Amino acid sequence: MSKPWKEDQQFLLNSMNDYRTRIENKEEGEVRSLTKSFAETLHKNTVELHHRSINSIVERLPYLDNLLAGALEKVDYYIKDHHLYGSHPRNNGDKKLNGSNTRHSYNGALRK
């Protein structure tokens, strides 16, 4: 079982503006590629994330991007993260789903 995101999540939150700048106005396929590249760089340059797999960072970045932007509904996210919902809107105010992580549990909301 994977370790819950706690203090180490802050490094992803701190890098959210940079991540969003890189993926803004890009096609979904390119966003996936950019997300992976960003995760690899973040993992390499942040010693506190070395215990995480690159794939776990790839999955967490879009989750946090959507959560912070207020995409979908608050109930579609983990309860422990509700305090972050809509707390850091994207620069353009867009609430469009960052779909580069289709494995996340909130994708059940997409099937409703």
C-alpha cells in the first residue's frame, strides 16, 4: 500500500504555478507528457520526494491541479483534501478538468 500524502505534498503544492504554466493551453496528450517530465524533474531535484515513485507524482499533480482549481465537485475529492478545494484558482480562472491522470478515483464522477 502506498504511503499517504502528507508533508511531502507541500512540495507539489509549492510547484503548482510552474506546473500550470507548463501545461496551459496544451493538448491532452502533450499535457500527459509534460506532467511526466515535470514529475521526473521534481523527483530528481527534491530530496524529500525521493521516497515517492515518479508515477505517484505523475498521478498526484493533476489531482492537485483539479482540486485547487475547483474542477468537478468538492465531494469528488478525498475528505482530507476538502480544505484545499478551489483554494488556488488557475491564472485564467479555468475549471476544466486536467485529465492527464485517468487512474484517479475521482474519475468515477466523470461516469455519472
